Amino acid sequence: MSARLSSVEEITHQAYDIFLQLAPENLSEQDIQQFNEHHGEYGFIEDSEPDDDWQQFVSLEIEPEHFIQVIIGIEYEDGDEVFARILISRDMDAPFCHVLWKQEKAQLEQ
């Protein structure tokens, strides 16, 4: 039996809703203010196949056709500011979501 998969558009909207719900607990007040101020004009939501580095953050097998990576940020002239990178399952019968927040990324790079 094949998996029942949400469309990329549906799951991208779901990832954005999760971002909006969890951002106050995971981003600084300054980041939230910056996002709220600029997302209408410069904000972006990009979906793609999951990057290979997700395997170091999650313990399940990431099948590219069942998962999508969603990146949420602000695009500036001098570069992008990414607030969250989300791995989310498209499989309606196996929901899964993991978010890497801006602060976590900075901590991992130290």
C-alpha cells in the first residue's frame, strides 16, 4: 500500500503555520520584530528536497519523496536571514516535523 501524501503546497502551508505558532518560544523578540516588519515585502518560504545534514538531527530514515524541507526567512540585498529550517513529513499517516531555529544554527556553528 502506498503512502497518502499531502501536496507540496499543503505541507508548505502547514510548515509555515507551525513556524508562526512556535516562533515566539524559539526566536528572540528582535528576530520576531524583524520578521513581522519585513516578511510582507522581503519574506520567503522555500521548499526543497531535504538536505543531507538532516540525518544528524533526526533518527529516522528520510525518504525524499515522503519529506520536504521548508526554509523561512527574509531576503535582503546583502544576503538572506533564515529564521527556521523545517523538515516535515508529507505522509498523512506518519506525521513528523522537526525545526532548526536560527539560534540553534548559531549554536551548532560555534
